[in-house]
Amino acid sequence: MARTTSTATSADASREGAPAMQTIRRVIPYLWPTDAPWVRRRVVIALMLLICAKIISVSTPFFYKAAVDALAGTTRDGTLLLMFGAVGLTIAYGMARLGAVAFGELRDAVFVRVGQRALRKLALETFSHIHRLSMRYHISRKTGGLSRIIERGVKGVDFLLRFMLFSVGPLILELSMVAVLFAVLFGWQYSVAVLITIALYVAFTLKVTEWRVKIRRQMNDQDTDANQKAIDSLLNFETVKYFGAEQREAERYDGAMQQYEVMAVKTGQSLSFLNFGQSLIITSGLIVVMVMAAMGVQQGILTVGDFVMVNAYMIQITMPLNFLGTVYREIRQALVDMGEMFALLGQPAEVVDKPGATQLQVKGGEVVFDNVFFGYDAERPILKGITVRVAPGQRVALVGPSGSGKSTIGRLLFRFYDVVGGAVRIDGQDLRDVTQDSLHALIGVVPQDTVLFNDTVFYNIAYGRPDASRAEVEGAARAAKIHDFITSMPDGYETQVGERGLKLSGGEKQRVGIARTLLKNPPILLLDEATSALDTQTERDIQDSLLAMGKGRTVITIAHRLSTISDADQIIVLEAGKVVEEGTHDQLLANGGRYASMWARQSSEEEATEKASKTATADYDANDEREMDNLFRAIPTGG
């Protein structure tokens, strides 16, 4: 499938993502919200627990040193020894380590609710924003790629909240405290050695990670592409089966996964290089500091306990530094993923309510298209000055060849798009002056292909009005003539319809859609080729339901088969974005114009189809009779 090049796609719009600092600023309000004091209290408590944990962690090696010196008999300051004794110092060392862990876990327990709240708020904001985006965006989007962007973005926020706040910040604090302690206790040379090691480590990590981020971004693109192809193929399962294209789809998916594999291998190899370089720097720094401490012990300047304490501090800071490499890589990737998600959140909605928009008030249900101009692309106009009036309670049909603008009129009525010129009004109210929610609540749509949620029949009908009672839902089903079918199934209204309603036939899905719209009970009804995808008999059955549903409502029918709208109050014929004829069925036939020629052509096609069907049936009956006669003759007779 060819990729779209529309700027509306999430991949294109967020190719570079938001800058890191801008992304971090977007996250801060979720950590320090003005409308939730309890969140701020938890953040402060978590930070206090963090500081306590680090103070205990930095003091832990002192107890270790004192215990070693006591056991070696080289204690210079006997204060701790007198207070605790050698065994007591060992126990104190263990308790200090346990205390650091306990404060750290308590900190996580306090903060976890803050983090989960932030994730929920962000996920909801993103989900809601996507629903606010225009039809133009959703036509060009890639569903699978979009879901991956959201998934990675939310996970990135989770990682950033937990690790940047409770790993990077604490590590910087701990390194600073250790550097000061080394300078005070052992001399500035030790601090310089530690700082140089850390500086080389950070510089190497930053440089290599920036290189790896580019590779990871390419890997993400391939991952998104492969996932999109998989979802696209599964959503079109029936089409794949119709054309026997299972192998072709597998090869298409494997081709995308092959590109992902190449980038994933590069990512893994670059990770090995990064890990080795980090270990080399850390180990070199550890050796230098430990050699300096060993020389101090040999010279009598330091005790064995001092040597052990230096080693403990170096291990204490090198372990988080090793972890820092992973944390930084993940933070950098999280920022990229979050940048893509925030870029998606920054995608502007094309159709928005104007400031001070009022609620739509429908009194009669008059619909007017007043000299409307519109085009999906500025260089390709679709409607060229359409003027149509639908009187209250009138049934008006729109007919014309493909591309004449019939469906576009329906989309403009529901305000999926705003007109380029002219105006669309309902009872004198310009649709751009009213809220979209009120507009959508007062218009019911039965599309050509009703798509159902992967839930029960009851849920899908009740979607028209979620607060409806069971009796009202069943009443709508009866009006749509599908109640008896539903109750004939083993699970009745609790029957699962499958993804997109695939467990139901086309006619059954349409009836569920009609019941859903009946339950909504809108004063204005739009039938967008609601039966053109059905067979003739099913279409005739459903037409009765549609006619009954339209009583007392303003109905606009977009039709392909002219026989379904011959009794409309008014028929409007469109061609190339203009109204070329309008009138009743009899008037238009009498005029002998465009509608009359369309009617004559469709009538002859339907007659030819019906004749061919009868001929095929007759031939089948004759052949069947001859075959049965031959079978009887072949049966041996008993003698």
C-alpha cells in the first residue's frame, strides 16, 4: 500500500519531535498540578525521603571503615568503637544499608500514585485530542502507527517521571557528596580523579548515545511501518481472503520486519560498544583511585579501613554510573517518544467551535446549502456554488455520478469540514456559529456500511443513546425489524458481533445501525447510500424500515439506485459539483434530461440482470431435471 505524504500524518508531523526541554516542560504540570494539592504534597514527601536515603547511603561506608579498623586494630578515632564495638559497628553498617533501601522503597510507594495519575491524564488527553481532530486527519492517518506513537509516548513519560526524578537527580547529589568527602578526608587528588572519571564517562555516554538515538529512531520508524502493515492486513482480512493474498501479505510484512531487523542489529551492536567503553572508563578510574589509596596505606597515611572505605565509595558511585548509561539512553529515547506524542497533541483541529458558539436549536428542521463552495484540496474544487433547500419534514434525494459531490454534502452537513465559501444553515443558524456537540446530537446518519464495535448487539444499539433503558433499546430494534432475529440467537442481545460487526450479515448490520439511529431519535436524518451495498431483496426490506424512520423528520438521502428514491418529495441531480436538475421523479422524467437518462439506463440494467437471473434459474432447473432422470435410469431393476 502506498504511503501517504499528507502533512497530517503523525509520522510526518512529528519526524523530529519536540525539543527536549520543551518536552520536559510539558511534563512538569503533571508533577506539580495547581488543581491537585495532594499531588504536590506527595512529590515533596517523596523528595524528602529521597534526601534521607542518600544521606544514609553516603554515611554507610563510615561504619564499614570503623568496623574494619577495629578488627585490624588500627583505629585512630575510637569514638565509634567505644559507642558500638566491632560487632555493633558491623550491625550498624547492615542497618544503614537496610535503611537506605527502606527509605528508597518508601519514596517509590509515595510517588507511584503521582506517576500513575500523570500517565492516565496524558493518555486521556491524547485519546480525546485524536477524536477532536478533523476527518481530513483521520482519512490520512495510519491507525497502527498512531497507536504505537501513543503507546511509546506514555511509556516514555512513565520512565521519565520515575528515573529522571529518582535516578539522575539523586545520582548527581550522591556524586557531589562523595567528591566533597574525598577532598576533605583524603585530599583533592582523590576528588580530581573521581571527577575526571565521571566527566569522561558522561562525555563518552552522551556522544555515543546521540549516535545511537539516530539508529533507534530509524528502528522505531521501521517498527511503526511493520505494525501498520500488520494491522492494515488484519483489518482487511476478508479482502485478503477474497484475493488469496495471504502469502503476499506475509511477504509484505516480512519485508518491513526485515528492515526492522537490520536497524535492530545495528542498535544491539552499538549498545555493546557503549557498554564496553563505559566499563573501560569506570574500571580505569577505579584502579587509579584504589592505587592512590593503596599507596597511602603503605606510607602510613591511611588505614586499612580508609582503603576499604575508598573502595566502598568507588563501588557505590560506579554502580549507579553503570546504571546511568542505561538511564540516559532510555531518557533520551523517552524524550524522542514523548516528543512524537506531544507533536501529535500539537496537531491542530481543523474544525473547532468558535468562541461563544451557541447550542443548535431545531424547531422545524429546515436545511439550506447557500451557494456553497468546497474542495478537499484548494486546486481541486468539489462543490461549485451549490444551493439546496430542504424544507422541514421534507424528504430530499441527492443523485448523480461518482465524484459529483453527493457524499461531500453529507460531510459538510455533519460539519466534518467547514465550507470554503457560502454557508450551511439549519433553521437559519449557520453551522459555524453553533457547537459541534449540539449539531451532532440532532443529526442521525445511516452510512453505506455500518461499522459496529466489537461488543454485544445491545451495546451497539444503545450507542445511539447510552442512557436508554432496555425496553427502549428493544423498541428501537423492533422498529428496525431486527428484534426477532436478535432473540433467535442463543445469547440474544448479549451476542458478540465481532470486530467491525463481521459476525453479522450486511443487512443485519444495517438494521442494527438503523436501530441505533432510531434510538438517538434525531430531527434530521442523513441516509448516505444506506442500502447500495446490499442485495436487491435485502435492500427492499430495509427500505421499508428507512421510510418508517423518516416519518416526521427532515431526511436527506444520498442515493445510487434511483428506484429507492422515486417517491422523494424532491430529487436534486448533481454533476461536477453543480446542481443540474431538481424536481419530483415524475417531473424529472418528463423533462427528459440527465435524470431521465440515468433512470432509463438503470432500468434497462436491472431488467437485463433480472432476465439473466431467470434464464440461469430455468437452465439450472432443466439441467437438474435431466440429471435426475439419468440417475433414475441408472438404478438397476430387480428381476
